[in-house]
Amino acid sequence: MGAFVYTALTVVGAAAGGTDPLRPLAGTPIGGERAAELEFRSIKSTDDLDRELSQAAGRYVMLDFYADWCVACKELEKYTFTDSGVQDALRDVVLLRADVTANDEVDRALLARFGIYGPPTVAFFGPDGQERKSQRIVGFVPAGDFETHVSAVRGAG
């Protein structure tokens, strides 16, 4: 019986535009509001990244390596990046996302530039445009820990 109810809720939620199987009614009048999401600029290639870094104008940059099939990426998106403390910590940071779902030649070149095997990986760049490699995050990090980490990255200059 429970499976039937869940399936029905998922179908109703999907019909209403829901995309979260863990909260099938989110965004509907019954399910309440969706949490605010970070607004990432999409990049695809190393050239895209270099352009964005040069345009960052002395600001910190966060690069999120993401894929649709990556469960931990979805967890970061749902539980960490929607947190108001994390969003406050990232307020003046340029947010970039490299969607490597396709794992095509361009994706592999971008991953290889950083020696990354796959998502989720979050890289941080200082105002000088250089990656703070020791500050990289690999895997899921809860919101409180992520917020603390961002503060440490920014404090390290």
C-alpha cells in the first residue's frame, strides 16, 4: 500500500513540475516552497574556465564539477547549496559549474587539467585566479562544514 501511495505522489509531483523523488510534492501548493538554489554559471571547456577566471575581477571563484548520475552531487545540491549559511558565505563568490555528465572529450580534458577523476569535486580559486588546490572538496560535505570551509578559504586569501 505504501509503495502505491508513494508512486501516486511521485506521479502527481512530476506532473506539477517536481524533480525531487525524495520530496515529490515540493514546489506544489501541498508540498510547500522549494529551497532557494545557488545560481551557477555553466562552463564546458578549459577555455570557458579561463575566460570566467579572467572576468572574475579579483573575486573568489568556486567551481563545482557536477554530473546528473552523481548521487553525492545531488546531495550537495539539495542539502548543502540550499542552506542559507552556505549561500551567505558564497554571496560575493563567482559560482561556476562544469556539468561533466556526458563525459565527452571536452569534459575529460577539463577534468584532466585538474587531475580529477570525477564528480563531485569543488575547486576554489583566489582573487589572483589561482586554484587553492589544498582547499579542494571531494565528495559530499554537510552544510555547516561547507560553510566553515568556505570561510577558511576566504580567510586564507
